[in-house]
Amino acid sequence: MNAHQKLRTFDLIRDAVLPEFRDRVAEYLVDYETALHEDAADADADAEPVRAVAHQLRGYLRGLNTTRVLGMADWEELDRRVVESWLLP
């Protein structure tokens, strides 16, 4: 996935969250987004911190799905995008 598609992943997450929870979730997503884009942009950086944050993001999305803040179909698609963006070689 290119950088634009990775950025779009976070937009899709924000859109998929139920409206009454969007502001709160958006606050948390900023931290994930910043960490993933800064670490991934540094070509000399170790890939392990990026992988760790991506796994944390997957866990956060799973929690949103469990609490019904995010629908199952949305969660499956977003999880797939996180894996393809930051976890596959």
C-alpha cells in the first residue's frame, strides 16, 4: 500500500465508528497515526516499533468491535488494511 492508502486507513476508521464515539476515538487515533507514519517514514528505523504499534492498533480496533462501536464488516476490512499496510513484509 502506498502512503496515501495508509493515510486513508485512518479516515476509514474515523468514518466507521458510530457518530457518538467519533470524537473520543479520533483522539486515540492521532497517537497511532503519528507513531505509524513517523516511524515508517524513517527509512533507517527498525521495523519492530512499527509492527508493535500496528499490533496495538489492531487490538484497539478489536476492542471497538467488541464494544459495538465499530461494526464487524468494518472491523474485518480495517484489520485487513492494517495488516497489509504495516505488518506484511
